Amino acid sequence: MKKYLLTIIAFFLISNLEIKAQTEYGIKTGLNISKYTGDLFAEYNYRVGFYGGGFVNIRMNEKFKIQSELLFAQQGTDILIEDVEIRESPDQIPIIGDFKSKVIESTISIPILAQYYLADKIYVEAGPQFGFIIDREEEVTESPVDDPSFNNISDFDYDKFDLGLSLGAGYELSERLTLNLRYYFGLIGRDFQDVKLSVFNLGIEYRL
């Protein structure tokens, strides 16, 4: 709970700095392409989701800005485990087949990024991103057996906190519109499988 409070306090401190002449507010939305990485026993494939929310952008000088965001994101992964063997006893002939499922996470994300302008309208950015997973659903799409007890995998406890780094770039289409491309990679593993989240974001920002 302490790390949640510290993250939220840091976001609002940055958002409320009294630099009114150099502060801009806006909204943003776009697509997520995400998957898990790091587990040796399963293959993880990308899923397409979306994100949306608001941002505060603080101009420090001609080349350097800081942007903090508060976003809702739907992201996740497709899971494939090949050649799963199921048998009820040592003497039983095993049932062999692939196991597939899809994971969808609803997350509140708080990126805090430093932006450096390489040219008048082009910038690169980097910084930490905090995530609070408010809901997680996993649905079995293919299984070696038609057994509800075996295929019921949605009731286990899951991690609620995520932390990673975001790297990206942007291009200002106009004074109000900006095209943004970003990559996020998780730094902490999930307890249930020791996997980490990887996300590509492509979106657009509108300054109010």
C-alpha cells in the first residue's frame, strides 16, 4: 500500500507544479500490442488492446520537457503450451494436446517521462512507468480435456502492481496533435509464473 501511495503522490506533485506558462494539459488514446515474456514452459503471443487517459506536460527549457500521464489500459497475452499430457493414473494412456488461453488485464498506468527534442517537432522520451492491475481475466480457448475443474484457471490470486521502463519517440503533427510510439518492458516478475510484461503503444495526443 505504501508504494501505491508514494506513486500517486509523485504523480500529483508533478502535475501541480506552479509553472503555469510552461504547462500543457491534454488527452491521449491509442493501441496496445502486448505479451508476457520470460517463461520457458509456455509460448506467449501478442494481443491487441487499447489505452486512453490524460497527461500533464511541463516545459523545462527549449529542449527538455517532463510528461506525467494517468491512463487506463487493456493489455494481456495469448498463451500456448504444446503437447500437454493428462492422465488420471500411471497406467492410463495419456491424453496429449495443446493448451491455449488468453489473458486480459485492465490496468491503471502512470508513466513519468523525460522528453528531449532532437529537432523542432521530434523528441525521444524515457522514464519509469507504474501500473496497478485492477482486473485480470484468463479464458481457456483450447484444452486437451473437456473438464471444467481442469480448465478453471481464473480464480487464483494475481499480482496487483507492475513496474517498468518506457522508451519512446514522438512527432508533433501540429500545435495540438502529436503522434507517439512507445515501448514498455516490465522490471518485476509476476509471482504466479515469474513472467514480465512487454507492450508496444501507438497513439495520438491532443493538447487542450
